[in-house]
Amino acid sequence: MNKVAIVTGAGSGIGRATALAFLAEGYSVTLAGRHAEALAETIAQAGEGATGALAVPTDVTVEDSVRELFETTVKTFGRVDVLFNNAGSGAPPVPLEDLTLDDWRRVVDVNLTGPFLCTREAFRVMKSQNPRGGRIINNGSISAHVPRPNSAPYTATKHAITGLTRSTSLDGRLYDIACGQVDIGNAETEMTTRMKAGVRQADGSLRPEPTMDVQIVARTVVHMASLPLDANILFLTVMANQMPFVGRG
């Protein structure tokens, strides 16, 4: 029986790379994201693996949209074995006192409420399917450990994801649902291209930062998903080795 994965934020970056990696491993994959065109481009890149792909345009901040994502997946593939809570957003890097409430709420909605809504639907499906159970993997970011300057909304939500991961792992034990978190540092995507020109450091300077191939992240997530449900990688950090994380500041 082929395993079934749902990947949010699958239209670009880490989500796209991970969806393609799951497809290459023989998974059936539902690709979720706000933009249908971007999801279609991801599927086009899958080549022969595209036969196992399903695009479901989704806004993870909207209950009905998330419910439809899971209902469509179960109707098409029969079950859900893996959820990768990857969709995320940041706010403009402005001083904290200049941050608008709208920008704060938008980041909280996407980065925290979205994973909660997806996790809640995953629980409802995974605890009742046969065979029972499944795995939820949250994209935490190294910002779940330390902040960058002017990143309060993103950093706060990624710290909160760590709490969601722990609670999900604990509450899921009763139903054979495992939950882990991957904390990623400087994967090479459209969002990190700017790092080559310089990233604001704690001392106020701008310095280029190294990145790593996004395929490394994708393979890491697939590995986490491959474990039997009686084992779990609760937290894992994968990062560009030369980036300023250990010793940051």
C-alpha cells in the first residue's frame, strides 16, 4: 500500500522540494498551497511521479479550506499517513515598535493557526483510519531557538510551533500518531537568495550567509517520515554548516 502525504506550502521552496521527494519515493502526495499555478508547476517538475500527485488549492488559515484539503485527500487516496506542516510567512523586518497589528496577526494565522488547523484535521483522520495512526512533521526553523533582528512575529510563532509539536506528540500517543519538528537553517530557496547579498546581524552589520541545497532538507523530511510509528525524531536541526547559528550574536 502506497503511503499518502500532505505537504502544505508545496508551490515553492522547501514545500516544493519535499513534495517532489515524497513523489520520488513512491508516495501519493496532496500538494496544498494558495496558488493553483504554483502547485501545477511543482507537479510538472515531478515527471513520471506526477501520476501520484494531487493539487488542492488551500488557505491554511481558513477552517473550511483545511477541512476540504483533508476530505479531498481521503476521498482520492483513502487515508493520510504523513502531514508536513510547512506553509509559513514572515513580516517586514521593521523595528518592533513599528510593526503593525495586521502584520502580526497575518504571521500568527499562517505560521501557528494554520498548523493547528491542519493538525486537528490530521488527528481526526489518522485516529479513525485503518491501519490507525500517522505522522505529523512541523517546519520549525532555527528561529524556534534564536531570533534574527526585527523578526518578532516569525520568531514568536516558531517558538510556539515547538510547543505545538510537544503537545501533538504527547496527545497523539493514544492513537499511534507521531509528531516531530525539523528546524531548518538557510536552505537555498527563492526566499534565501538575498542572503548572498547580506543579512542583518545582531550587531547591526550586513553580512553574506552560506546556504545549503534544499534537497538536503527534503531528504531529511522523507527520512523522518520513513520511520515506523513506534519510533520518532522529536526534534532535528539541519542547517548550512558555516552559517552563524551556533555562537550567533
